Amino acid sequence: MPRTCTICSHPQRAAIEASIAGGTSNRSIALQFGMSHMAVQRHAVEHIAQEIKQSQAAKEEAQGLDVVKQLKTVNSVTLAILKEARDEKSNTMALLAIDRVMKQLELQAKLLGDINEAQEDQSPYDLRTFLAKCTIEELAIIQPVIDAVAAREREKKIIPMRRTG
């Protein structure tokens, strides 16, 4: 039958674990609480380390969820700026907002595991990828800007001929 951990069942377990976490030597803890230094060492290795790993994993998960939540908030603000720029027919501001939304979507995809660095090197994140991930509402906001950029590109291609001589 496995040995029961004397520290896990000790009435002052919290104080013992605080001493271990604080870096107090195993021998000092053992003397203070009336147990063997090996019991303190076993508890630190077998029980505290496991709890710390579980706690760290939970903290990392919560932090990851918080980052995604904050990113979604920034996305909604950026989309509002994009809508305002479109309403005011400010193409430059709209293009800047589109660029920001694209970067945010890329970051969000990386955080959620939709894009990894190897995939990014093989297939760059481009406008087609961005548009494929947009919702209908986002596309409706972006469409006039895309039309304006396309019109500007068409104007650039029409170059008047200069007469020489």
C-alpha cells in the first residue's frame, strides 16, 4: 500500500508549503514542523511541483483568453473607424484601417492556432486570405474602399501620350 504524505495531511500544511515556496531549506522546515527533511523534499517534488504546473497552465490559459478578448475589442474599434472613414469617404484613413484589421486578423489567427510560422513562410498572408475571413458586414464596409482603390489604379494605367518635337 502506498505511503500517505505526512505533509498533505498535516494541520499546518499551508504554512509548510509557504515555507517551501519561500525557499526555506528542507531541514529548517522539518525542524520547525516536527518531520523528516525527506518528507519535506518528497512533498515538494511530488505534490507542490505538480500543483505549480497545473496553476501555471491555468494562468497561461486565462492570459491567452484575455489576449484574445482584448484583440476582439481592438478589432471592433478598428472596424468602427473603418466604417467612419468610409462614411466620410476618407480613402486614406479607410486603407489604414483595413491594413490594421488585416494585421489584427493575422495575429488572432496565430493566437488561435489557425496560422503557424511555417505556413506563413510558405503562403504569405495576403488580401485574398484577409477577404476570405471577413464577415458579410466587414465586406460591406470594405467594398467601397476596394472600388476606390481599383478606380485609382485604373487611372494610373491611363497615361496621356506626350508629343515630342
